Amino acid sequence: INICNTLIDRVESGVYTGSQKSTVLGTAHFVRGFHYYNLMTQYGGVPLKLTPSTTVEFEFERNTVAEVFTQVEKDLLAAYDELPETASKTGEITKSAAAHFLAKAYLWRASELNSSWNSSTKTADLDNVIKYAEYVIARHPLASNFKDLWDYQKPDGANEKLSEVVLAAQFTSDNSTWNVGGCMYFYTTSNYRDLTGMFRDVPGVREY
């Protein structure tokens, strides 16, 4: 989320003015909205942080679930407006991905889970579910054979490029990337090598 905040800040403040401005902004809005959606559905109201953190921060106020939803909706709507309809390269986030998660978010708010506060938005939300779902369905016809979706042959293979796929995580079989590929989990571990009796190893998760 903080990376997205930084990207949005750099674009909106005019630091980045390149030709991919709309796509960069749309991608940042999509990813931020996607993560806040997951946090909201898992934990309810969470702190909303919408500006870049440049120093250590210790105190955060928890927002209400309605406030978090409003931000999710705002980010995904912005992404829907900013992202391209078709990807220029495999794995690029498009307007369809934003529409898919908008439909998902509106369906979530309209659900009985939120009946204590969603009465004023339920009808409009269900209309939006249809609107955005139909957009995705029209652009991503079902695969001719359902089993083709699961016919994995290689990383980024043909099954991930079928018309039904809205967004596929990208991997690679290029072994020149293997020494750094998928290393983000290292960065969540505290530095433990200086503690008595501890040494840096793979089973303990190498810290950086």
C-alpha cells in the first residue's frame, strides 16, 4: 500500500510525466484498492493510510468498515477509468480486472453480512454488480473447454492466456532470475543474526 501511495503521489504531483502516466496511476489505484479490499473483508475497519510514509510511524486510528469500503470503491473506480481496455503485454492489469473487483466489492457490501449498515446502498450496489460483471463477461468469453484453464505446461503458458483469464500472476522459466525471484518473504523477517545463539540460515528465513 505504501508503494502505491508513493506512485500515486509522484504521478499526481507531477514528478512522473511519462507516456505511461495513466497506466501507472491506474495500476497503483488498482493494487491499493485490491489490498484494502482484502484487509476489509478479513478484518473489517482498518487504518486508512493514503499518503507515503517517509519516516517511522507508530500511531494509527482505525477507520470504520464503511470508510474503508468508500476508499476501495474510489480506488477501483479510478483504476477502471485509468487502465487500458487491452493489455500491451502479458500480465498487465486492465480495465477488466478493475471491473471484476468492483463487482466483487459491490456484491460484498450488498451481502447480508453488512445488513446493519448497507440498506441505503444495496439496490444501487446490485445494479453495479450487474454493470461491471457484464463488462467483464463481454470481454472475456469462457474457454471452449473448462479443463484447458488447468492445462499447465510451463510458466506463463497458453492456459494463462485464454480469453476467460482476466488477470494471471506472472512467473518465468528463465533461470537467470532464480537467484532473486520470489524473495520478498525475506524482507518481512526481523534481523536476528546478532542475537545470542542465532545465526543466519535458510530454515530460519534469511533476513535482509
